[in-house]
Amino acid sequence: MNRLFRHIIAGGIALSATVLLSACASPVEGLWPPPPESVQHTVSVSIDTWHAMIAFQNDTPDASRFTPHAYEEWGYAERAWYLEGKMGLTGIARALFWPTQGVVEVGHYDRVWAARTPQPPSDLFSFRLSEEGYQRLRQHLHATLLSEESVASFRQSAFYPAKHSYHLFHTCHQYAALALREAGLPISPFWAFNRTSLAWQLRRAVQIAEQSQDSPLGQSR
């Protein structure tokens, strides 16, 4: 019995190790990290208690406004919960276990989401992308819009109907992971099922970027 028990424990450890190793996506070769002397763009990823947002720094903030819009941010949410206020336990069950309409948020702010979220704690990760990776990321995000016509606006954000439904396997974390993977980062959308798993992958990506060259290509704080 003891020998059988030891075999079961050993098998469990081996299975756990296999699962952890399979969660480690590799960078897309030739796409990320960018070569040191190449044209590079910075992208920031904010994660708070519930949401993940991707931000681009505007090269020419709108000087005509009182508050310059230094960042353009992209995020994803369930329409009924986020825009229509259909929350509570039934809202959680609906959002996770039944595919419902999603919305893509595009905002313009002077600070990234991690710095202004009302739901701390928050983490901020910054990465440098190659020109190709940057363009692929941009194209991917725009391709997630079902329509260019917004369905709502709030503060400095506009919300657009999303092409794909919101559910347990396609939340804001998977949305961000899919986009970052398109840019070449070592992020697995399958394993980005919550804040913790996405943050773990982003920290690992920062380490890979720092180890790839003397000049760090990724930062977190």
C-alpha cells in the first residue's frame, strides 16, 4: 500500500510539473524580443483586482485639451455587467458560464489604468515591441471590434461591440493575452484565466526580456 501511495504521489508530482511546463509559452522567434538596434515601441499592461488593460503611449498628446491624453488604452468586458449594471450572483453565473455579448473599451487618459484604478492592488508591466510586433498587436486589437460605431461612452472611454462573446474562457485576461501573443510575447491565452495566472506570465516575460540583452526590454512594478 505504501509503495502504491508513493507511486500515486510521484505521478501527481510529475503531472503537476508537466502542466506547469506546458504553461510556459515561448517567445515568437524573430518577433520578440526586438533586436537592440531596431525601431521599438513601448506597450504597457495594467492589471488590477478584476481587469487587464493594454496601453499605448501617444506620440503627440492632444495639446488642445486641458488634460493631455498621453495613453490610448484597450480593454474588454461583458456588456450586461459593465454597461447595463446586471450584476450580482446571477450576473456572475451568466458572465462566466453563458456566452454573452462583450464590449471593447478604447480610452484616452493621462495615466494608465494601474495608476487610476478604483480596485487595487494593481501591477504595471511595460514591454518594448518590434515594429512588426507593434503593428500586429494594433491590427489584432482593431480586428476584435464588431463595429466601429460605439454603443456607449463613459468619461474618456468609448465602448464598441466585440466580435467574440464573453465567457469563462474569454475574459479580459484572455483578451489581453491573445493580443500580447500576437505581438510575439511568451504569453499563453489558455493559462491567462485570472489575474494571478496572467501576472505570473507577464513577470516571466519581463525576466526573459531582461536576460536577452544588457538593456532591459521589459519592466514591471
